[in-house]
Amino acid sequence: VGCDRSKNLVDICGEKNFQAFICDALSVPIRSGSCDACISIAVIHHFSTAERRLATICEIARILRPGGTALIYVWAMEQKYKNQKSKYLKEKNDSKDKEEEINTGVAQRPLSDQMPDSSSQDSACSDLLLNGLKDEGCDAKPVADSRLPVHTNRTSFHSQDVLVPWHLKGGTKKKGDSVDTASFPAGSRESQELNPVFHRYYHVFCEGELEAACRSLDCVRVQKSYYDQGNWCVVLEKL
């Protein structure tokens, strides 16, 4: 059974005959202790405070039965780990990156954070959860005010709390229409309407941060914690 905030994604699951429903990861309408396993991939890093990220892990633990397991993946601050570049960095395309910077017009410029519960007060590695664990190798800079940097795609992270551009190609084009996007100069109103750019909030995790958050819960045991292609990953067991 799958769940997501996006109705469109849930509809796609339905079209493929998968069971899925719309819900919030902070309040999953599933009976406590009823799941053998739970998978959370690329979700928790979108929550804007340490408290909300921890609450999401608590919700995962709540729906697991005793002995049940969970797998959690979040985006890592360290896109270079043990002298190896992540797949995210390896897929960098210089010409594409230049096009993206032109389209956004805001690459590496701060944007005003519109989220009411912003993470501007979060420290570089969430001191609340790390309980004194030193963030060795973490080059994150704490967010000093309500302005968030806009991340340049396919590059290393310089802040844990960032806005990542999402380029929707042909956003307003109707199905079956043929539009020559090259006829519009980059940055023009026509180009922006055809290729709108959305900025999604991310909190990228430093080494040890996700594991420390999980270990702060008495009801679960961390079976495994590891790095996988630019992600920090944890396998939990419900006690």
C-alpha cells in the first residue's frame, strides 16, 4: 500500500492497479502496529524543522508491528564520500547547468522562505537530535535568517537548508500541441510559461544525523546505517 501527498501520483498508481491513497507523512491513517514493513524514500528531507523530521520517523515507528522493519532514505550533504563522487554529481552536464541557471535567473541567490515553520533556527547538524555528536566532515553553514540559498543542480551542497530548482518542461503546453521553445529567448515570459521553474525545500542530512534521530526513539533499534549514492540510509526494527 502506497501513500503520497500528490493526487496525481496516487492516480498513476491506481492506473497501474496498485493500492495507494493520499495522506500526510505526519499523520498516516493506518492502525498502529499493523505494518510488517515501511519504506520512506526521499520524503523526510522535505520537512523544514528537526522536530517535524523526528515526528515523521515517530509516525513510521507507530504503524510498525513489533519486530517490523523500516527503510529510510534521505539526501546527503556529503555528495563526495570516501573520495567518491555520487551519481548526482557524476551526471553533471555543464551545458545543461548553464541553461538551468539562465532559466531560473536566481542560481545561488537567496530567496525569501515562505514556509511559516522554517528551519532558520536549525543548527548545521541539528544539535537537538545529534546530542553532542560532532559533525565531522560536514561543511554546512547554519542559516542565519529567513533567506534560503538556491542550489545549483549537480553541484556539491554548501548549506543544509536549500531550495532546489525543479524545471517543468513544456508546463503549459496542451497535449498534442507542438511548440518550438527555441523561438523564445531564455528568461522571457513566454519561455517561463512553457518551462516554469519551481523551488522545492530540502534539508540535506549530515553523516550521523538521521541515525541519531532514529536512536533518540526508545521504541526502535537501528539495525543498519549506511551511505548509498548521495543518500544517508537507515534500517530500523520496531521493539
